[in-house]
Amino acid sequence: MTNQPIKRHPGLKELSRDHHHGLLLCWKIRQGIKKGIAPERIKSYADFFFQHDLENHFQEEETHVFPLLEKENPQVKKALEQHQSLVKLFTQNPEEADLTATLTAIADQLKAHIRFEERELFNEIQQAVPEETLQKLVSKLKTLSEKTERDNWGDPFW
């Protein structure tokens, strides 16, 4: 059995594009660790990505997408818990943790979170939410694709 590409509704495509960049962050973290790059250098980039991309992405999902399902929906609850866990990892004091372990946890958890949203949560949203409602997301989330900061990192360690 081959993995078929997931057909994503246009209202969710911008978030899926962001997810692609999130998976690239995971890859870059792993590449940096594999190459023996100083964890502080890798964490600087991860923090930059978090501040210029991921925080806004989480906010967009929590404001515009998750409310499309019931508040008590187990998939939404799981996604919110994962957001909180990731925020905690990104914002913890680096002097209180093993930086390489933190970076590995960020890469592992972010990848798992993105896979969950893409394979489970977004599919449920596409099935449960009316077409007209999903279509309204197109204009609400259009600005997400206009992020250019994520490409302006001057220290490509990967």
C-alpha cells in the first residue's frame, strides 16, 4: 500500500505550507546536532523560527481553525496540549536544561504534532465543517504565506 497525498482543502492549505516549514525546522535541528554544531547556534535559529513563525501559526490555528470543531473535541484538546508543550520547550530557560536534549525534544514533538494535525485533525475538520465555513478560512489565513522572515537567517548551520 502506498501513501496517497492528502487532499487538503484550500482553506487549510496555508497552514499545511507552514507545516512544511516546521518539518524543515525539525530537519535543520537534527542536521545541526548530527554535524556537531554548537547547540547554542541551533537554539538561536529555533528561537528565531518560533518567534517569527510558529507563535503566529499556533495563534492562527487556535483562533480560526480549532473553534470550527466543538471545544471538547478530543482532537482539538490534543492539539492544544501539544501547542502548550512545544511553547514550554521553546521558552524554557536554557541554563536549566540540557540544550541538545531540548532541541531533540523540540524536533521530535514538533514533527509528531505536525503529523497529527495533517493526518488526523485537519482531515476531521474537512469532514465535519461545511464547505462555506472552510472557504472563509482562505482569506483569514492568507497572510500566513506572506512570511519572509523565516528565510532571513544569516547563519545556515545545516
